Amino acid sequence: FRTLQHETSILDGFDKLDILLRDSFLKPVFSFDILQLCRITFEHSSGNILEKVARGESVHRVRSLSELKRRLHDGRRCFALFHPSLPEEPVVFVHVGLTNALATSINMLDTHKSDTEPTHAMFYSINSPIAALSGLELASHLIKETAIKLSKDFPSITTFSTLSPIPLFMQWLQKQVANPSIELDIDLKDFQERISAIMKYNETKLKSSSSDQKELTTNEILQWLCNTLTSKSQSNSDILMEFTSSDATLLKDLSLRICAYYLIKVKQNTGNKQLPFDPVARFHLRNGASLHSINWMGNPSSQGLISSGGMMVNYVYDFQHLHERAELFNKTP
């Protein structure tokens, strides 16, 4: 017990040292007044910077040089913050798609062609490649500075939104399935009969023995959803190919309902506050953005299914009300 107390005391000491170094040294050195906003372009940025942007991309991996070039052209923008003493080191960078509608999927961004008067700026990838600078709110500052720059360059833009992943959704769902004793405050009765019928049909097709159709528990419904999404991510096949139109609608409706519950209801204790468990939701809501929509199959890639169940979220930044929404979120216990 004394050893545990000693180790806890050491960890507390490191945490305090970390806060001290961050607030007393890093914040003044990397203050917002010092950092410079620069656009990254394929033609004018150095090869060193382009390599760091490609390697530092953690949301949507850059697979080739041509893909990087495409992300810097054709209705796209990439902006980064630089410290004057580190001109070749982007401390944080963001990819933006310029569109004429709210993008609800990665495919919409990939297929959208350049427009001279876009109405929407879609932040679809925000990266902080230097882990030591976490906690300085550099990404939040970058979003605001980028919005100001884009508003000057494109007065036609009326909406600033993200197209964000839900990185811990499937991990959370799998933990719920593994712990059936944990009850969720969610009503899934309207899904029971249809999912039970699908399960019975699959058992018949596989010629496995099956009992009479029974009422499913919440955990069994979650398990069916988890197994369905996981199997498709592993096989890398179209998730809707094996479903009829009505069954595909069932899968979509169930996924969206569970995901909405996860984003809104699932919390983590942080000091005296209960904040959203999802780190991306926590980041954008703390900035004053609002959860606008959850998009089914926004990213149906294997990685998108593995982490987010294929879904993506639009968090809208209304800069006229951003400050008051951020204050309200941060005051909520």
C-alpha cells in the first residue's frame, strides 16, 4: 500500500511538472501572437514541409504523392501554423474542402470539383504532429484563423463545418457487448422483431439449429450491430450488399441511434465535470461548435468501419455565437 502511495505521489509530481512546463514555458514560446498562418501548396511549400504534412496526417492517411497533390488542389486548402524559429516545422495543420453544400461523406469531398464561389468550408482533418505541444489549444486557434482567412478569400462562404470521425465508437461498442451487465438507458424495442427475423433467416440459410424467435435483449441487439459492422470491416466488402432495402434501412437507423446515444449520453469524469467520452466531440463542443448531423456511411473504408462504424459527424462552427456556446459548454457540470 505504501509503495502504491509512493508511486501515485510520483505520478502526481510529474503531472504538476508537466502543467508547470506547459503554462510557464511552452505557452509563452508558442503564443498565438507569435505563430504564423501559412497555406501549404504543392508548388511553393518545401519538400520537407510536404513530407511532414503527409507523414503527420493521422485522420485520413496519405497513400501517394498524387493523393497529397490532389488534397492541395481542386477545391481544397491546407493551412498550418508555424513558429518563426521553426520555419520547416508545421506545429498544427488542417485540411479544408471548399464545397457548395454540407459534405456528409469523404466521397463527396473526393468527387467535388473546384468552384470559384464556394458556400461551405469543410474542415475534414486536423493534425497536431508534435505531441509535446498538446494542451496549448493550437488546433482551436488554427480553425479560427483559417476561417478568417477563408472568409477574406471567399466572401461567398456562409457555413464552416467539420466532417469528423468518431474514433472510439466501435471500441466503446465492443466493450458494451463484452459487459452485458452494464445497462444502457436507450430504448431499442422497435428494432427487436426485425433483427430477430434477420438472425433467424441467417441461421436457416446456414442450416444451423435455431430456437423459436425470441425477444432480444439490448445487449444482443448491440452484439448483432457490432458483429455486422466488424465482419464488413474485415472482409472489406460493401456493407449493404447482403441486405435488402428494408434491412439496410434497419442497419442504418440502428447505427445512427446508437451513435447518437454514444455522442450525447456517454461521458467521462474529468475533475468535477462530465465531458463527452468521444475525444473529437469533446474538442469541437469545447470550442463552441454544435453537433449538426451524424452521417451514415460517411467513411465506408475498412479503417472507417473499424473505428467509427463507417459514420462521420458534422460539427458546425457558427462564429457569431461561438464564444457564448463555448462558455455554456465549459460551465456545464
